[in-house]
Amino acid sequence: MYCSSCGRAVSADLTYCNHCGVRLGNAKPDGDKTDQLSPDDSLIWAIVSVFIVGLGCLIGLMAVMKDYAFTQGTILAFCSMVLLILVVVEAVFISMLWRQRFGKSKDDAGKLGSRATQELGPARQQAQPEPLPSITEHTTRAFEPILSERARAKALDE
């Protein structure tokens, strides 16, 4: 098997070319989205699970406090504090979700600034290696001495 970019021989079980690093044709894409949750989905599940578990713990806490003969004022004050903490945690998760969904375009444009494209600066352009000649150029150059010998021999014969 040969690399479609540089033409070097590569093993059939490779995903990327060892020489130029290009993805080979038989390789599967890295981002298989069927098994992974997106960041938005995981934040939504975090919001839902914190809310459900938090309410369950709050109800259980109220029942335990009532069994230990706490006064209703103490139970109400303690549960109000726990409910406030639950609301704050939910607000943090919702703000994270909001920033992920709607804050990307504004933040990305500010971070990129004037370099919105993937152009290399002058210093990085010089650091890049020289492009490799193609296989056909190499073959043509390899036969040049033979062709020049034949042309000289033909000229001598005439």
C-alpha cells in the first residue's frame, strides 16, 4: 500500500503515513460520535441529575430531622439553606451551558483577532521543509543520462 500524499510504501494497518502524517484512505475518522456525549449533553445531564438527587436528599433530610424531633423552624431554616445551595449549583451549570452554546462565536472572534486564517507567519514559513519532488520527476531525472548518451551516440553515427 502507498501513501496518497507522498507516495511512500506504508503498512496496511497504519492509520497515518509515517513520513508525511496524512490520514490514509482506509482509516476511520477519529471522532466517532455514536458512543460519546457532546459537552452540551453532559451538562444537561449534570443539571438534571443534580436537581433530582438534590431534591431527593432534601426530602430525606427533612424526614430524618423530623424523626429526631427537630422543631419545624430548624427544619425549615436548614432545608432552605440546602435548597439555596442547590439553586446556586444549578445556576453555575446553566451558565456553563449558556456560555458553551451561545458564547462561542463572540469569544472565538476576539481570540483570533487579525489571524482568522491558518496562514503561517514569516518565521514559520522559513522553518517548513522543502517539498519533496514527485515520483515522476525522480524517474525522469534518472533516465536523463541514458537519453543524453543515446543522443550523443546518434549524433556520432550521423
